[in-house]
Amino acid sequence: MNAALPCLVPDMPSVLELQPYLRSMDQVAWYTNFGPLAQKFESRLTRVLRRRDRRTGSIGICTTSSGTMALELALGAMNLPPKGRVLVPAVALPATATAVIRAGFVPLVCDVDPQHWVLTPEIAEKHIGKTRVDAVLPVAAFGPSLDSRAWDEFSARTGMPVLIDAGAAYPDQTVGDRCPVVFSFHATKVLGIGEGGALAARDLQITTRAKCLSNFGFTEGEVLVPGTNAKLSEYHAAVGLAQLDRWAGIVQRRQAVWRLYDEILHEVLPEQVVRQAGKPSSAPSLMVVAIPGLPAARVLDRLEMRGIQGRQWYCPALHLQPGIRDHAEIVGDQLPHADFLSEHIIGLPFHSRMTREDVSAVTRKLAAAIEDAAQ
Ligand SMILES: Cc1ncc(COP(=O)(O)O)c(C=O)c1O
């Protein structure tokens, strides 16, 4: 059965909103290869990221054809040793681990913090005392940003390179002095452009190297390192610019739906669901809850029967994905928190077209699905 209420609906610009950018692209007949729209998109992104932070100084940006490619290029630009071992949390999109593998490194998959559902500097520190780790790749799971100052301190203290996967955490994720950040602009993200991503770093050598890698490895007409083609096209940059023009409205609509969920979940299911701890995003991207005691798949099935589409975002966790496990090392005897989340997480419909009635219907039907699944 097709669910009447879909889980995600992208909030994209209309043809009219895109038109001025598409027209300017046609006027100069420049469609990719670091064209004027990609350059403009990068400078607007840089401005936003600099404004989010009290730190001064430059931020370099390298836009890419996807967030996954930004991760892969960032890892390639960080001067890690060949076959380096990169600590990643088990609760992540497969993209995090596949980027590590495809960049020629080995993911070391570890457990996450039980309240915040992320890899923290404390967890990383525990592992680097026990096994060889060459870099750490924490993930801003489900959207809330990570504390880049805490990761900077960790990196300074341990000498460990850190790359933050902030796929869904634009624009809250600040760029560390020592920690570059990757964003995704997939259509379902808050700043959705279809497909696209960006690497942001305060070490401009990293973004310069990533840019060179995104263009086959060319530097001044010569390929000095084998790169790939991961450039952002002018078409996608046009969507990005139109989205930045609509930004205030996009955020307002998402915040309104988030507030409705806060209110109605608390009212209807005060005890049965667990939420991710910490400060929510200023531009929320997903609504994820955990239902302790019941398999998420069972609840989702009952929810779908009631016309509501849900998802098990980031599940199965990385250590349970056969194609990743075969190329990775699992650190720690057990990963109880990742196992719990993998079993119990549910992504509820969350998009800017939702009304109070929709949120109320999802929540009531979730309560009924939980009751039904418990029988
Ligand atoms: C945390 C995280 N990492 C990586 C990615 C991959 O980005 P993309 O889909 O743009 O390749 C995403 C988005 O899907 C994400 O949310």
C-alpha cells in the first residue's frame, strides 16, 4: 500500500525562482568546471558559515557533485597514511564508510553515545588508547551539529586528524580550526539542490587539494595525483543559489513542523518514545524517535497500514551492513547502543508541507501502531 503521508517531500525552488540563474548560465554558455554560478554559490556558503561562528579567519569551500564525494575528496586531501585507519561511528549513513573505503582507507566502526547517538571525543579517546587509529570521522547523526571546539581540542591533544561528516547539519555545523566539515545538499536535505555537497575547511590547503582531486587531479594542466570528476555543475549551483534566496522561508516552515511535533509527541506519547539528546538544529532535517522494547520494523509496518510512511534512517548500522563489514574492523567487543538504535529507530514524516492535522495524525497513528505492535 502506498502511504498517504510520505516521509520526506523536498522543498525545492520553482521554475520561476530558478529562471534568472538559468538565464545567466545560458548567457555565458558555461555549464560546469568551476563556472560563475558555482563560484557565487561557494562565496555565499562561505559567508553563511563565517557568520555562524565567532572565530575569525578564512574558510575555504570546495563544492562537489554529492556529499559522499566531498567526504572521499576530503579524506584524500588530508595527507593520511596509505591504508590509514579511520574511526567512524556505527550509526551513520553507509556513505560515511563507503567514502572511507573508496578513498583507500579502513573504517574502524565503533559504538556511539547512548543519549546523543553520536561518536564523541571521549569515545574516540578511549579507542585510540587501545588500537591504531590514523583519523577520526565523527558524524552529526540526523542533523544536530557536533561541538567543533571539543573536536578541535581532541585533535590538538591527541594529534589526530578529524573530519566532521555534517551531511545533514547545514548551516549549524561550525568549521573547526583543525576539523574540516562536509555537508550534503541532496534533494531531501534542508539546503537541497538535487545532488551536491561541499567540503569546508579553515586549512585552505585542504580545500585546494580537494578541488584539484575533484577535477581529475589537474594542477596547472598536469595531473599530479589521480583524482576523479566530482565537480558541481552550474545547473546544481543555480538551484543552490535559488535555495539560498528562499532560505528564510524553508527554515521557518521546518521549524514550525518541528515545534508541532515537540508539542504533540509530548502530549500523545509522553513515555513511549525516546528523542535524541542535545540542542536541536536551527534548520531541522529529520524527525527521528526510538521506541524501546519494540522492533522498529514491526511498528513501521503497522504505521504504513495506517497510511503513514516511516523510515529506519541509518539502519542497519554500519557494523551490520555486509558490504561494509567485509572491508572494516569493528572496535569494541559489542556495540550495544548502535545495536539498540538499529533495532528501535523510526524516522517519522517530516517536511515543510506538513500541517498541524498531519502531525497530529502521525502521532495518533504512531500511538495506535505501537499498541498494535505490542500485541
Ligand atoms: C550524515 C551524512 N553523511 C553523508 C551523506 C551523503 O551525502 P550525499 O547523499 O549528498 O552523497 C548524507 C546524506 O545523505 C548524510 O546525511
